[in-house]
Amino acid sequence: MSTNSAHQNRWAIGEVVFGSPFLIAIVLQYLAPAPLPLEILGPLQRLRLIAAGIALGVAGVALMLSARRELARYRQPTDPGAPTTELVRTGPYALSRNPLYLAAALLFSGVALVLANLWALGALLLALLLCQTLLILPEERYLASRFGADYAAYVAAVHRWVGRK
């Protein structure tokens, strides 16, 4: 890891911050099952829940691929431990300052719905909190120090999670 990067720890990546709570949720589901209360839903509503989960998962994967492709286009790393040399503001980065983390949240929520796993939905909240604290805030400080006014203009134009200001 470079000392000139957002993170100095190898574990400070989205895969760990989202994956660890999800794995814990799977273990908890095995040890103490907590399914979503699907019995209150009819068959059509269950199918809609599954369809919504699949749609969220597909949207997450599509966004992830698009964001990675945009970073590759500018020859920027996806590893937050590697130095960034250019501020990417195009493609999905024009609508979200964190499209890779947004994609992970969409994928995670989609899988949780398809599995009807209440533990996974709770773990998603934990993952989002960890993501904000351990990943996004240090990355924002790094980018602000690295790109100054350009990054401030980007922050003023694009929301952290989704949307333009």
C-alpha cells in the first residue's frame, strides 16, 4: 500500500466491509433463523419480493461493472489503498461519488430480499455504517487533500450516494 492513498490497511476495502457483515448474517441465519415474515404475503407478493431482490442485485452488478469500466478508462485503481492520479467525474461518477459502494449496497439488499433473510437486512445497515466510517470519510479526506478545489466543486455538484445537487 502506498502512503499516498486513502487507506493504509489491506482490509479497508468494500469487499471486506460489505462481505464480513453478510457472512455473519448467513451464520446467524443458520444458528438462529430470522426469515422475513413471508407468511403474511400471498404468493404473488412473494414473487414480487423475489423479483425486486433480483432487480436490485442486477442493478448493483450493472452499476459495479460500469463504475469499474469508468475507472479503467481513466487508468485509476479500484483499490482504495492505491494512489489516485485523476478525479473521475463521468459515467456513474457523475451521479454518485461512491458508485462502487452504492452497487455493493444494491447487490447486498437484493440478495437479502431473495433469501428473505432478516439478519442480512440488519447486516446491510451495519455494512453501510462501516462503509461510511471506515471507507468513505477517509477517502473524502484523501481526495480533498489531493485535488483541492476540483474535489470541492465535485462535492458541491454530486451527492455522496446518489444524485446531482
